[in-house]
Amino acid sequence: MSTLNSTYNAALDLDFERPLAALEQQITELETAAPAPGSAPGSEAGLNKQVDLAAEVRKLRQSHTAMLKKIYNNLGAWNTVKVARSARRPQVTDYLRLVVKDFAELHGDRRFGDDKAVMAGFGRIGPHKCLIVGTHKGKDTKERVACNFGMPHPEGYRKALRCMKMAEKFGLPVVTLIDTAGAYPGVGAEQRGQAEAIAVNQLEMSRLKTPIVAVVIGEGGSGGALGLGVADRVAMMQYAWYSVISPEGCAAILWKTANPETNAQAAEALKLTAADNLKAGTIDEVIEEPLGGAHRNPQIAADNLGKYLTKTLRDLKRYKIENLLRNRYDRLRNIGKIKELAD
């Protein structure tokens, strides 16, 4: 299937891409009608028709690219959230397949059970052996239910920490790939110590004696993201979001109702896009996505993520552990620093 056919399907869950759908359908229909390359030449009229179809397809593709640039160069915060949540967007399992070699998954927290919303295991990114931890949402309904729609329970965070401690023991760096709307707030999760598990993870990650790199690949919601987000370097994919609360949650608090209008206002107010977070200093780098988002070309998105991780791990490995920990501490202490203006 061509990339364009895939994007036509992807447009169905992104309402702001609907103007592209008719154009993409026209291109698909013209490409289907055109003779296959290398087929036997027909009459002169047939050749002229083939040339006309090719020219028309080329013209429509140019219009499609121009429209795509116009949409994504002016993408608002709420539409960015929609892109991050797209069912077609690459998830942690896709990046494990495209970026990580020889991945060996580990299971269980050795205290309660195995949370499928958190994946952890050893693998190789470029030349670097490392531990990879990621939140997993699931691809279909059955998998999403099993993964609790990417919202971890306490055992997920404890599994992640258990594996991080193992990586520290073997002197291997840690990479976390974050894609969660938040930690699961259910009764069972609270009874098993959800808040405590997240707090302990933040404490232990802040002093873990090995390099840590965190990347928000989709959603980065509240404490659920922070439970895996304490690191020496934090990055975001270009169309991910990262905030203390979801736009719907913020809207429900401020306006007592969550609807498209209040959600959009909340998203803008929260400054949750990658560009906003970079400006605020909560992240260190934005990883570029292909035109139209990672869902349009997962391979390019994975290549860009792989290059960032390879370079960053190489840079962090050059530090002595004591310097690494000191820099990590300073980085965390400087987040949210403000200057008071003189009267």
C-alpha cells in the first residue's frame, strides 16, 4: 500500500485533515486508472491519456503537499493533542521494531504482577546496549483493554524501576519512551500505592547511577509521564504533548465542562506542545517528524528518533558518574526558575 493510501485512512480520525481526504482519494483513483509502468504501449490516444493522467497526478500531489504544509505549519495546541492521540501514530512497539535490535522483554514487579501498560527490556540502539522502558497503549480493542489504554498501574512503575536498577547494576544506560494520558486512577491502583510508586520512581531515577534519556513520543500526561520522565536529557517528538494535566481535565476544572471549545482553550493555556515545552525549559530537544506527522511515515520518524538516541547516549557516556548525577540534579533544580523584575 502506498504512503498516500495509508494517509487517506489516517485522515479519518483527524477532523482537521478532512480537506485532504477528497484530494487524496482523487490521486488514488487516478493512479489506479493509469496503466502500470512497463506495460505494452497502446494507441497514440492511449499514450496521450497516460501522459495527461501522470500530469494530473503530479499537479494534485503538489496541491496535496502545499495543503499539508499549510495545515501543519499552523497546527494549534488542541490539534496537536489529536495528532498525538491518533490511532495510526507509531507506538512504543513500532519504535522497538524499527529502532531497537535484539530486544528482550522483562516482566513483573516481583510484588504484585505484570502490567502490560509498561514494557521493559534490554536491547541495542545503534552501538549502545541499553534498557528500554516504554508505555504501551495497544493497537486494537483487545490489546488496548489488556494494556489499560496505556495508563499504568503501580506494578508497571515498580517493574520499570526494578529493571532500571538492573541496568544500573550492569552499567547500562536507560531509555524511556513515554506515551500515556496519565497513570490509572482506579480504586485498585490507589490501594496498591499509585502515588507512592510514581514518587519513588522519581526519587530513584534522580539518583540512578547510569545515563537516562526520556522521550515523549505521543502523550505525556501528568504524573503518569513523570514516573518515567526524570532523566539527564528529555526530548519530545514534534507533535507530542507534555503537561501537568490533559486539556479535558483542565477544561472540566476551569469551565466545569469539557467540550471542543473549552478543550481548545485549555490546550492553548497549558502550553503543552513540544515548542512550548522547549521554550519553558522542561525539555532539551524537539525531534522532527515527517511532514504531516509520524503516522504518515513511521520509518522516517523512527530514523529521527534513533539518530537522536544514538547521539545522546554517546554524549552522556562521556561523563563520569559523579558529574552526570550533579548535572542531573542541577537540571531538575533549574526547571521553573524565575527572575523577579525590579520595581
